[in-house]
Amino acid sequence: MLEAFVKRPARFRALFALAVMAVSLYITVTVPVRLGLDLRGGTQIVLETRSTATAKADGEATDRTLEVLRGRVDALGVAEPTIVRSGENRIIVELPGVQDPRKAADVLGRTAQLSVHAVLGAATESTEPEAKDERILADEAGERLRLSAASLTGKDVEGADAQFDQQSGAGWHVTVDFKDDKGWAKLTGEAACNPAGDPKRRIAIVLDNKIISSPQVDPSVSCGVGIAGGSTQITGSFSSDEARELALLVEGGALPVPVETVEQRTVGPTLGAEAIKSSAYAAALGTALTALFIIVVYRLMGFLATVALACYGVISYAALAGLGATLTLPGLAGFVLAIGMAVDANVLVFERAREEYGKRNRPSGRSALTAGFKGAFSAIADSNITTLIAAGLLFLLASGPVKGFGVTLAIGVIASVISALVITRVLAEFAVERRWVHRRPQITGLASIGRVREYLTRRNPQLMRRPRRWLLVSLVVLLVTGAGIAVRGLNFGVEFTGGRLIEYTTTKTVDPDRAREALADAGFPQAVVQSSGDNGLTVRTEELSNAEAVKVAEAIDQVGGGAEKVRDELIGPSLGDELRRNALIALGLALGAQLLYLAFRFRWMFGTSAVATLAHDVVILTGIFAWLGKPIDGVFLAALLTVIGYSVNDSVVVFDRVRELWTKDRKAPLAQSTNLAILQTVPRTVNTGIGVIFILAALALLGGDSLTDFALALLIGMLVGTYSSVLTASPLAIELDAYSRGGKGGRGRDRERAGSGRGKSGAGERSSRAEAAGKGV
């Protein structure tokens, strides 16, 4: 089998490509991808179980709590709810279509510890329990009662139902059926032995340490006999919703351990619909422009690469759907952007094929293409492996949007590799073997070196003649942008600080200062108000309860002539600290793992230079956002991670070419080899960059307000990353190599050798120019 694969790899590549596409198309047609609540609207609540003196909030207790919550969620009547455990003691509940989280949060968060007690008598403020298991609570009217130990608990409940009494006109009540008929009969029979009006004739029903009903036993009940059937009614001034909610809590049972809401997000369906529409337009326009550019530059090969990119989109979508991954707004933007990233591998192959075509005396499209795939393989493999390392660590160590981004990133990388190295190759090799293509080599797009490479070959600029100048420029930019972090500070979003962020659309345009005054009058003087788009207001405060959020909404509604909530995020301070800490740990370990891999694959100074450049790019992008006052939130973090991927890919491509040149001439100075490597890889950098810019421009122009900051961060990061991978990482590697060779002496010898190389190059260039001038005369 292996021998057959070696002899006939093209056939097996074709079969593999067909199998992958067949499976992907089947999944795409039959399995819908799960949309996050930010795309379809709804509420997400993250609950965290808490330990008590008698129960530990371990995994087992969390699982039992989840099952109780599942019953409550099902009883709410929400379509397609999702409830899953996250980690040791967290439960994530997603409720599509639920726009008011108050009811859901109240129902889910109630401990629902139900108990039934005999009343021992009235009590005063100074009355103390006479026994350890007694308690003193106020009834519905505020009268304090002494209660005995619980005779029945929620575990004894058979069922509960909300009913409306039409005959007596008493309104809504809750009927509770107990499993133990004898226990209920004994409790009511003992109470019936007391005279009417005596508090001891009452039965107290307690929910979460609060008396919700304390009726007297009916006079018709005989002493010592009690009520048969094990059923009672909880009466009160209940509305229909209150009665149903109480029945739901009683029948659903008590939570094994208390829970606390640490995160709550509500997204209006309008925002989700607009996000999907905007991203679809961005995807269509960005893909069309990228495809057109690739076809113009690489002709037939560009057209086939475009077909492969379409296959890449199908594979990525199928992978998301097949794995059951949830597609969120940052993930959707990353998915659209990954189309531009997938271009890079194709461009690498085609540029190498162009080089090989120009080197051969009697070139053929097939041989040039084969050499292009072979020459580009190591750069593609190294850049994608470093990205997969980062994606894996982000998935394992991070949480929240960073974790989801790791999944999307890994899927995109694997799909792009299959698209470029398998599907594109199968299509391209089939095309170049056609006789009409062989007779017209120009149609392939590989028979010329391209205008960028032709210009660089003619001019032969010596970019690495003085590497310290480039490092000085990078240092100045780093200090200026980094100063924004110290001077302006970072505007962390609620994901990392905790608090509440609510976004409204108002009927009329509202000045943020006017809204700020209204909120101060309503009791929220610390609220931060910002305008967002047309008739949009964003309110950011400390952690608020749902009741306080209603007051905020009323204040905005009053000044805005009507307001509609489109987004509501509540992050507990402990969760915000955890998200920030996990993100930093995951990012640091990802950089460290990339450093180790690059040091293993290349030389230590290359790995150090690449990772130092990544840190350089992170500081610059973060500093620019600090100067602009932009939020540092989950969307920014996803953009930052994408920028890191770009930067390391560019550095790996350059260093891979340096390694190749050194293999051919080990005596050449590093500066000379690096300069040549940069000139040889610039065409790839330019073409890939232009393709990505089309995608970013589409996101910025059509992606809507929710994607503007994301596109801006990526555009800045791409420009910085492209510059730094060439003019920061390379000079730094040269200086580190010179230092390792013996300080100043080593650098002097390296410069002397580099200078001699430059002299030869310069002399050859002057000779060529003189010869050209003579021919012109």
C-alpha cells in the first residue's frame, strides 16, 4: 500500500480530495451549524455552584444541580435551550429568544429549598429558639412565628401545579402533592387539635428560608386524623406567572448547592440579524475581490486556487457543523478573514513555481509546479504548526471568546492546508498536463517572475546593510505607541473587569452627557455612557442586579423618547479576573511554545527574534488602541491573536528562505543571506497582503459597528506585522548572531564579509548598467 502511494501519489491525492469534499458537502447539506446567541438573539446565563457548610460544590454536586436546572429550563417553555457544564463548578444556560433575563435568572438562581413546619406559636423580636432545630420566621403579614423542625421537605413532593379557582374567586393558587400521605396526615392532624385562631393550628410552608404560606387547618379536619391524600394548597395574592413560577420551583426540586450568576448576556435579534447580513455581504465582496486579484496575478493557477478557496470554505463550515462548534460573531468574522489567510499558502507555492520556471533552460509547467510545492512545503508546514500550537494552548488554557477563537483558528489552519496542498495541487497538476495549456505557458501565470520580483532583481536594494537603523526605528515606534498604555491606560471591556454593559437604540438622538445626567438622577452616578452609531447608546456600570438594570432602562427610555435594548452583558468580578488571567497565561505559553518550536526548527536567534517581534507587535497594537480609547475586549483579543498568527507566518517564511540559502552557501554572511531572502519573499508578502486587505476593507465597510473595531485592529496589526517580520525580526536575528560570534569583533567580521558581498553585487550591477548604456548608444 505504501509503495503504491509513493509511486502514484497524484492519484491518491485526487481520491483524498474527492473523499474530503464529498464528506464536507454531505455535512454542509445535512447538519446545520449552531449559531451563538449574538447571531440569533437570546440570553446566556453562566451559573457557578457554591459550597456550603453541609455540601461541597464539586463535580458531582454540579451535575445534580444541572439536572434540576434542566427541569426548570424545560418548564420555562424555551425553544431549543442549551444547558451544559463547564469545568468543575460552572453551568452555562442558553435561552434563545429570551430577551428579558430577569425571570429566567430568578427562576434558575433560586435555591428552592422547600420545607413544611408545624407552628409552635407566636414570637416577638426578642424571642430565641428553644431548640437547635427550631427557627423563627415572619409570615406573609410580617407576624413572627416559632417553627418546629421540618416535617416534610422538597424531596417529599410528588408534584405541584398552578390552578385558578373560578368558583370561590380566590384567584390563583398552587396545589402541592406529597409522596408521604401519612406524614402529611400526621402533621395536619396534630395542628387540628388546637383551637381556631391559635397560631399552633397553622402549617408553615417555607421556601428558601422564607414563609410563602401559613394557612390554618380547616375546622372540618378532625384532631389526630388530619388531611388524607397528602395534598395541600398554597394560597396568596398570586398572579398567573407567579403561581406558575412557584409551582415550577416546588416541582423541580431544590438545588443541591446554591448557585450564583457570574455572567449574563442578552442580545436582541435585531443585532444578530444585522450581524449575519453584514458579515454575509463582507464575505461575498471580500471573497470576490480576493478571487479577482488572484486570477489577475496568477491567471489559470489563480482561477484554480479560487476554486480551492471555495472548497476551503465548505470544509471549514462542515468542520464547524460536524464538531458541534458554536459560531459566534468574532468566530464569524474570523471565518470570513480566514479566506484571506488561506490565500497565503497558494501564493507561496505559485511564487516558488515562478522562481523554478525562470531557472530552467527548457521549463515545463508540471516540473515548475512540482518544484514550487516542494520548495514551499517547509515554510507552509512550519508556519501552520506554530499557529496550531497557539490554537491548542488557547483552547486548553483560555476561556470565553478566546477559547472559541482557538477552535475556529485550528479549523481554519487545517482546512487551508488541505485546500492549498491537496485540492489546489490536484487541480493545478491536472490543468498543466493538458496539451492546450502546455502549448500556451503564459496562460498558467507561472511563466513570468512577476513585476515585483522583476523590479527587486533590477534594483537589488541592500536592506540589511545597517540593521541597527531598522531596530532603532522599531524602538521609536514601540516607545511612542507603548506610551499610550502608560498615559491613557487600557479601556478594558466588561469581560475583563466585571460589571454590566447595556446597549440601547433610542427613538431620537441623545447626547451622552444628557443620558449621563439622567442616570445620575436615577442613582447611577458612576455610569459611563457612550454613543454608538446612529441613535445608539452604550451604558457601562459596575455590577447591577436585574432590578437595577430596569431602572437604567427606564432612565434611557425617558431621555430617548423610547429605547430598545439590543445587548446586555453582566460579568461578575471573579469571572472577569479569571478571563483576563487565563488569557494572559494562554498567550504567554503560546509565545513560549512557538519560541521552542522555532528554536528547534531553525537556530535559536531566529526563534528569539520571531517571538520578540510578536511581543513588539502586541505592544504596538495595544498602544494604538490605548491612544484611540478603543475597548480591550474579547473581540480585540481575537484580532490580536490573528495578528500574532500573521506575524509569525511572515517571519517563518523569511527565515525558511534564509535557512535554504545558508544550506547552499554556509560561508555567506547572515546579513547577505537575509537580504536575499527578503527580496525573494517580498512578492509573496505583497500579494498575500493585498488579498487580506480586500477582506479587511469589506469587514470595515460592510461589517457594521460590531465589526469595525475588529477590522481596524486587524488592519493595523497586519501592517505592523508585515513591517516587523521583515525589518524587525531579520535585523534582530543578525545582531543576535553577531553577538554570539564574539561581540564587536564578530560584528565587524560579519560586516566586512557582508560588505565584500555587497561590493561584488554593486560592481556587477554597475557593469550591467554600463553595458546597457553602451547598447543604448
